[in-house]
Amino acid sequence: MTDRELYERAVEVSRRAYAPYSNYLVGAAVLARDGRVFEGVNVENAAYPLGVCAEKSALARGVADGVGPGDVESVAITASPCGGCRQWLHEFRVDRVTFMHEGELLTRTVDELLPDTWDL
């Protein structure tokens, strides 16, 4: 699956996001090394900090099906990932991240998105 095809999956799933407060629908698609794709959406909550980002929900879905750090080849997101999600992408050792930025589809490594990372 190409990065563009994975991004299109993210766009499709974004329509199912739960964003009644911001109306900002975000979708993510995670490509595991074994070819499986896990989709996720942002889910907002009236207590704003309790919301969940699309890439986190997609990664969590993958984890529930046995995916762990090093098992993820690529993640596509309909928006640039936030700082917290960039740490999640680092922790899962994702090879590349594709997202739309100012009308351009970009693909970056996690190290490019989050320099000077840290691990426990």
C-alpha cells in the first residue's frame, strides 16, 4: 500500500470522527508490517483534555490486535500530529508519517517531526 493510499483511508475514516465541539474531523490509518491496516478517529469530550487523537486511537486499535513497537511501517493522518502524538509515533518506532500540511501531502520520519526524542 502506498502512502497516498493509506492517506486516502485516513480521509475516509475521518468522516466518522466524533468532534461535536471543534467540528475538526481527523482520521488516521496505521499500516502494520504484516499488511494489516488499523483505522482511528479523534474522539472529543466535553472535558477537553480527555479527548483522544486519531493516531492514538488507531495505534491503540493495533495494540489490541497484537501490534507493538517496531511493528508499524507507516501512519497517515489527515492533520499534522500534535506533540503528544509525535511521542507515541516515536515510541512505536514508526518508519514514516504522511499528513496534509497547507494543502501539500508530506511524508516525514518521526525523527524529523520530533527531534531529540527520549526513551525510558
